[in-house]
Amino acid sequence: MTIKQLRAFLAVAQTLSFAQACERLHVTQSALSLAVKSLESQLGGALFSRTTRQVRLTPEGEALLPVARRLLAEWDDAEDAMRRRFHLQQGHLAIAAMPSFASNCLPPLIADFRQRYPRISVTIHDVINEQVVEMVLAQRVEFGIAFEPPRQPALSFTPLHHDRFVAAVPPTSPLAAQASTTWAALLAYPFITLQRPSQVRVMLERQLSRHGMTLPVELESHQLATVGQLVGKGLGVSAVPALCRAQMEALGVRCLALSEPAIERPVGIVKRADQQLSSTASAFHALMEDSAREIVEV
């Protein structure tokens, strides 16, 4: 059965008049009769009994009537729902984002997106960098925001900006009075950092090893917020993405420009290379690209 056949059947069944059904559907009587006859032929029998004076449903037509109503209602609902999704009047957006981006850059983007599309609901998965990539690969989210992952055919990466690491020191540290410092000066103090296999930790160790330096790690944590709390209490120093600067300073931590070497890495949108984004995800993707120039780089 086709939608066209069911609409023809329902129009005749509701009006019990081929002429009125034609007016309702805006079709010719020959087209309407053909649709009904083809449906009857396909099903194997008459759905209407016709005389020169009246049209009536046969018992089989009576049996089909509630089914046709339900099928067409569901079809119309589905069509309407999909139209609303394509026009961003309905839908759901699920994003995975590393904490430094989720807590600092994402809220204003979500606020802007919700102002434009208030009927789109949003779920934010605030997870470590490695889990962002895992969730994208597992198709639990359409895309995520993370540091550029190692190249692999299954992933596509769109850079938004380069995030440079800054020094995070206690307000009581001798370094706190300075605007900038070097890695050599920073590593003279007990170091607090993320636990392995954090990509941030691995990246710092690799970059420093190229310059003959090692991290004197004395305290470790799974979350950058905890690292900031520990630094704020004067237990050591750390290096964090510049995206976390506001978050760290809210914890009482002093953030300084960090050089010799300057360590930075692209931050951007990670998605599956073989997957086309939904209309909702595409709209947010475009919003992030438009807003990328507004992210302050240190």
C-alpha cells in the first residue's frame, strides 16, 4: 500500500463521496478512482460498494478504516517531526568535550546556540580528552572537542585554535609576581599534573624530553580542577592549557606565560570521517567555527 492509495481510500471513506473526496485531495475523479481501484486490486477485493446513489464501505473497508487512520497519522507525525528537525525546531545535541573546553569555552557557545534554537535540547559529556575520542569512535556522540588526536582513517579533525600551556603557581610562590616564566624555573618546584594515560600528561613529557627535561611529579590527579585546588593550596606548581586560565584563577591560582619551550597543540572538533552530521550537529559545528576567532589565545 502506498501513502497516495491510503489517502484516497480515507478521503472516500470519510466523505462517502468520490466527488467530495476529489475536492478534499485536489485531484481529478479519474485519478482518485484509479488510486482506489489499484489499492483494491493489490489487497484482493472491494473496499467500497458503489451504486448510482451512494457509496458504502464493505466489511473489509470497515476493517481497513481504523488502520488507515493510524498509519496516515503516524506518517504525518513522522513527516512533521523530520521537517522540524531539519529546520532546527526539534532535536537533540550531544557533545563530548574535554573539561578545559567544557567549563570555559562551551557555556557561551551553548547559550548562543540555545538563543537561536530554543527547542533543541543539549547534553554535554564533560570527559577527559581520551574519552572524547572514544565516545566519537563508539558513535555515542556525533562529535567532540579535544586536542588533535593521533592521525587515523576513522577520524576527522577540524582545528579551532592552538592552545598554549601556561604555568599555574600558588599565589604565595616567588614566581607569582612575574608575568611569565620558563620551564626550567617552573620545574624547580614540586610538580602537580594529571595521571597517565592523560594525553596532556603524555604530551608534556614528550615535549620536555626533547629539551632534556623531565617532570618532577609529586602529586597526580584525574581532573584539572583538582590539580588547580592542589596548586592553590601551595602544594606545588603545574602547567595547564590556557583554556583553563579563568578556572584556575577562580581557584586562587596565578597563571603565567610559559616558554623555553612554548608548548601548544591544536584544539578542535573530532568526528568520525565516515559519518555525516545531523542538521542539529551541523548548526553547532558551524557556530563553533564562526566563534573560533573570538577565543583568546595566550
